Amino acid sequence: MRVDGRAYRSIWLDPDGWSVQIIDQSRLPHRFDIVRLTSAAEAAEAIAGMQVRGAPLIGATAAYGLALGLRERPDDGGLAASIARLRATRPTAVNLQWALERVRRVVQDLPAGERAAAAYLEAEFIAREDVEQNRAIGEHGLTLIREMAERRNGAPVRVLTHCNAGWLATVDVGTATAPLYLAHDQGIPLHVWVGETRPRNQGGALTAWELGHEGIPHTVIVDNAGGHVMQRGEVDLCIVGTDRTTAAGDVANKIGTYLKALAAHDLGIPFYVASPSSSIDWTLGSGAHIPIEERAAREVSHLSGATASGDLATVQVTAPGSPVGNPAFDVTPARLITGLITERGVAPATLAGLAGLFPEMAGPLPGEAGKAPSVSVPE
């Protein structure tokens, strides 16, 4: 996508042929900084510290991080250590495990001296496939927006989204934003309601920044205003992303998604989830099994932003000494989801619906018993 007229991916190989460049998303929207990663440890820190985030981008970064790790230490011990370090960073996004396992399968039977090169090649395949999947998601989602535009008789199609499922959350194009970018390019008038997405404000900071650079009309609202604008008839459809979709269609996404889905369901507003196949966990039959990341209290108790002088500052907004809970994700049950927009088409949020698009992946519905615990990420 474009930043001040220049095309960028969110992650790319440095011209030196081995180190990796990323956009530091922890500094956006006030600073546009590029960071160079040179080791698996630095890649893990970038994922855990939210310099990169979004399930597809986490997966791609983990793949490149494993390649960096194998460049340092290509033996079996080094492979295992790099995988363990990267796997521990973000427990909810299934793309992380998926990408690490994919690279591991490619390199595990190779001689040590060939592993790093093979890992780099597979990481680039993962990145390119992500872009292709997102473009296909955009085409299928565009059909939904085009149908709504016909009903609107030339008035803007009003879309509500949540968090950032844009190109910054992927390698390029985005998942939930892909249909918006294609619609905008085709001249379909849009207006996007952007939930700020506390506590990290990834909607207000990142999605709004993306839409602004693409020239798409949008309005940032506090998360609790989502139901209000839906109730007032100012939303035609909702499109959000996913960090993990179960085989039965339950979706884990940024905290607050469930509340917006409830409001949309109550008001009869279509609620779609853009879900690339890399985010579908075919081993889970229930969202209750998805581990929910519990992040640092400071993300809630403090806010960061730019002062009037342009300096970045962090201030405390909670009462000193008050305990803070910070679950990073919630689970939206399949019954609240109108459809899953995948690279192969739009499917009902059911096992049969997903199996119809991905017959090679579907099998018996995994067990329903049990509940996954919250997983704390060290500060």
C-alpha cells in the first residue's frame, strides 16, 4: 500500500539479502520508523512488543525470524530454540504456530548448511501468499459492498470495522480492509466507522492512518459508540478481522469484537469476518478452546500520544493502585456471524460452510469439552 505516495509492504527483506525490515507500528501514527531485524531474538521482541501485530503479519515475521535464527545456529538445537522463543510471544494468533510449523517441515530434514536459505525462501512464499490471499478476500468482499451500494442508490456504503485488520496487520492489502480498498479504487463511495480499539487504540491509530493515506472517508469513534451508530441506522454492514477462526466458525479477534457482533445481531446488520485460511484452526471445534492472551496492565492504565509540541508522551489514566485486567481478545460465537470472507469465497460460519470451501482440510468436528485458560505475556 501507499505511504505518502510510496508503496510499502509491512515486512520485507533488506537489500543485504539476509536481514529483515519492518515498519515499527508501536510508533504510528505519530512516527513512521523502519526497524531492521537481525536475529530470531529481535524478531521475537518485535512480535511481543507490538512493533508488528495482526495475525497474518505475526506469522510472516515468525517465519522470517526463524530464518534469522537458522542463519545464526542451523543445528537441531538452534532450530528448536528459535521455534520455542518465537512461539512464546503471542499465544492467540494461530498464524504464528502455522508459519513456524510450515518452515520447520521444510528445513528439518535438510543438512544444517542448507536450512537458512530454505527458511528464507519459505518465509518469502508465506509473505507472497498472504498478499495473494488478501487480494482474493478483497474481491469476494467487494461483491458484498457492491450489492450494498446498489441498495444505497449512490449514497456512501457505511462500514463499521474494529481494531486494525488492514495492510499493517498483514504483509499487504489487509483482510477486513481489502474490500474497502478495492471498492474505493472502483469509485464506490464509502464511509468507514473506525472504533478506536482500546487499550492500544489500533483502530484510531492504525486503521485511521491507513484510510487517511488512501483517501477513504472515515470517522474515529470510541468503542462504546459502535452500538449507538448502528442503532441510529448509520451502519450498513460490519467487517472485522480474526486472529483465530475455529473449524466451526467461532472467531477470536481483538477485545470488543463480541460486543459489536451482539449489537449488529440485535439490529439485523450483516456482520462479516475476513478470515484467510492461514487463520483457520482446523484442530479446534469451539472458541472456548482458544487461549486468550492477557497483556500487561500498563497498556490499560497508561495512554501514549503526541503532545501539542509533537513530542511523544505517556500518561497514567487510571486511579493509582487500582488492579487492571487486560484480555487482548474475545470470542465471537459463529451464531452472530453472517459470513466468513475467505480467499475462496464467502462461507457461512459453520463447519459445513468452511468445509465446502476447504474440503482438503475439513474432518470430524474436534471435541467441544474444556476451556482454554488465559495466557499471560510477560511485560
